[in-house]
Amino acid sequence: MSDASEHELSGGDRSPARTTQVVAVRYAPGAVAESRRQAHLAEAAGPVEDVAQWTTACGELIPADLAEVSHGPAGMPCLRCLVGLPAPGQVGNGPLT
């Protein structure tokens, strides 16, 4: 006979938890001109070390070997990436939601 705890552990009717993390990605120093080193937003579905190429919220493609990754704000933000973010306290339909 199963009890409520077994139902809860098996996931039951709940939707799976989000396993991606949003990080700030920008070109590493010396990879591009300093004016192009904006901090973009991107998602990692697993460890950031496993990402080969970052696809940012604004559509920029940054090769991992030229990227600097931060788990918090870092540098001048890319405004195009920020435009798609939901307002604080709201669930949005942006590229990273």
C-alpha cells in the first residue's frame, strides 16, 4: 500500500522543477574590444563548464572558450537581454522564463 510520502517522492502530478540556471556571460578580456564586453544573460541546463557555446537572451552567440561567466551581475549589462526580463514579482514570457 502506498502512502502520501511515496506519491510525493515519485513526483505525483507536480511538474518537474526547473533545472536551468541563468548566468551573466560576456567576452573574456582581450577576446574583443572592451566596448563589446557587455554582460549578456544566458541559461545553462547543467554545469557551466559543459557549455560549448552560449546563446544569450538577445541572440548573441559566445563561444565558451572566449567567455567569462558570472553567477551574479558583472559589468555593463546588455540592454537587449534585459528588455525580455519580467518585472520583479511577475512571471514573464521572456526568453529566459
